[in-house]
Amino acid sequence: MDIKKRVVISIVVLLVLVAAFYFITSTITRLTGFTITGKAVYSAERLDNLAKCMTEKGIKLYTNPTCTHCNAQKRLFKTAIQYVDVIECDYTIAKCYDLLGVPAWDINGDIFYGKKEIKELIELSGCEV
């Protein structure tokens, strides 16, 4: 077999392997709700329900627009962030003076600092989604 045929066959085999890997990982994610890395995947509806539940319970997220961790926290909620009670800290908000940093979650009067994964927020808030 000449070299050109070997290269073509190698490329075809590689493409088939890549396609198979993509199909398998997307199927696992769809069936289990988890990515191949173990991170949970939440539908827009579940995120909306979580955000609305948290707001109904009086849970607040304190952030700052220039904080990269805060922005990453907000991105986890995707479009459901519109339902989260987000307080952008600046010099006019007294509660922000008491915080050690942001992002900070006020859940039932307890402050939880740092970016939280959705799974952790479900546990902390007691919201079923």
C-alpha cells in the first residue's frame, strides 16, 4: 500500500474515533446530566426554578461588577441570573461594608463566600429543582 492510501485511511479512522467520542460523551451528558468531567449540567428550566426559589427564600448574591469570580458566579446561572437577587456592591450599600469579600451569598442570615457550584447552592438553599 502506498503512503497516500495510508494517510487517507489514518485520517478517516481518526475522524471516526473523534465522532464516536463526541457521540458517547454527549449521550452520557444527556442521560446522566453530568459531563465527562463530572460537572452537572442543568437545563434552563431547572436554573430558572432554582433562581426563583432562592429569591422567594430571600437569598441574596453580593457581587461587584469588576470581580472576575462574581462574573463567573453569575455566568453559571446563564439567563436565570435575571431571577437571582443580585446586589452590586458599591459605596452606597451599607451591607457590603460588613462583607469580607465578594461573591458572597446571604442564605438564611449566614454568609457564604466565594463562587459556589450550582449543586452546592441547591444544597445550601434547600431548593429542589
